Amino acid sequence: MGINKEFKKLDEQIEILRNKGLTVNDPKYAKDVLLRENYFFLNGYRHIFMKSMTNKTYIEGTTFEELYSLFLFDRSFRNILFKNILTVENNVKSIMSYQLSMQYGYHEKDYLNRKNFTNNQEKNKQVNDVIRKMKRQIKSNAESHSATMHYVNSYGYIPLWVLVKVLSFGIIGELYSILKREDQLSIADVYNLDTETFANYLVMLSNYRNICAHEDIVFDNKTQRQIADTKYHRLLKIDITNDEYVYGKNDVFALIIIMKAMLKPTEFKNLVLEIEHNIDNLELNISSISINKVLDRMGFPVNWEELVNMK
């Protein structure tokens, strides 16, 4: 059993921060921030400013403003990632619904026919599960979502290009994994990716989408899943330790590599410019640690911007 955490007033919260070595120059400002942003969430950004994992006190000279600057940086970074993930999500949904509607028809009894999916016996349960989830979405949204209501009331069915709007990115990833091989190929080919890589990217994107949507800390997030080595790892000359690239595998830079593959070049360039601006702004607001320490936690090599012009 852990020790119960008791409610702390704002003055007590500041005292705890000061006792851990954080410099609080303006207690009034700090209290306003803590009231609005929540001590627990702000405190989640402390680790990079700590002397070590064992010595859990702040590096000398670390200020409350620096801690809050990292918090704000991550919020902005998260918003940049989220809107670009949504662009990819919309594209994938459009491509998949087009391919499957062209192949199998646009009435749910046609595109949800069990014969349209893999005949791999090991995936039988998964196929039935995904079809059941999609039918559940049709039923639940027929009376609540404007587009689905319109089609049900006007035509008596919901075409796939409308249904995908209400399907989660997670279900889209599951749907892709149970398609016939030829359908998987035709969809992945749009992105010049093999089917295994594409399926893995969908899972990673869905994972980061959820992190962003729930406003969790994203800049130093590490995923259980990894992406395969790409030519970009080699071209960026990312260091290798124990036969493994140290950056761009299960960190947020892996997500940037995925975005490189799945956004249009102009969209990806704008993504990089926004992230660059965000990083530059953070660098102006921190002095107790270097910006390279932040980049390292993100999995960003120092030359990461070169990714824009790589073919």
C-alpha cells in the first residue's frame, strides 16, 4: 500500500518545489500557474531538470519559469503533432474507403461481407470482432451523427466513405490488418510502403493520436512498438548502439519519420517549420539545461531538420 497523497494548498505546493531546489522568483505568478494548470501535470516535466535519478532535486539555478516553459513547449508540440496526425488519419480513411467501396460495393451488407476479408484461420476471431465493431458504430451513429443520419434517412444505408468518419483510428488499423493481401497492397502502395510497415505505422499513429488527445506528456514518450530501420536513419547518420539506432525507433522522432512517409511534402515541410519554431522558442526560455538535452529526450538527432529535403 502506498502513502496517501494529501491535498496541498498552493503555498504548500510552492514550498515543496522550493524544498526540491526549484527557484520560485515570483510566488504570485507561480500560484496562478499552479491553479490553472494543476501541480500534478506540471510536476510531470521535472525529470529532465533533476540532478539524477537518485538525487531527485533540481539542477542548481532551475527556475519555475523554465519548468513551465517546458510544459508550454510540450502543449504546443502536442498540438502540432495532433493536427498533422488528423490529416494522415483523414487521408488513410479516404483511401481505404475508396479502395474497399470500389472493390466490394457501398452498402454495408456488401462491404462488411465476411468473404471480403482474409481467409487466414488464425484471424477468424479478429475478423468477426472488427465487423461487429463496425456494425455497432453503424447502429449507434444512425441516430446521432448528422452524416450517418442523412444517409440512413435518405437511402436506408451508410456507405463506407461516411462510416469511416465515425470509426476510431484504432479500428481503421484493425480493419487494415484483416483485409485481403491484394487490398492491403493497393492501399500501402499509395504511400510507397510495404504492407507490414504500413500496418505498423497505423498502430504507432493511433497510439500517438491517443496520447495527444488525452493531453499526456508527448515530447519524451517512448512506445513499446518500434518502427523498422529506414533510409532516413542511415542518411541522418544516427548513432548505433548494440546494433540498434539510438534515435527514431520508439520515440517521438519515429513519429516524425512516419509523418515524412505519410504527409505530402509541403505538409511535412510546414510540420518541421512549426516544430523548429517551437524548439527555438523553448531554447530562449531555458538556461539550466541545454536544448540538446531536450532533443535527446525526444529522440531528435541534432541534424533532424535535414529530413525535409531527403528523398
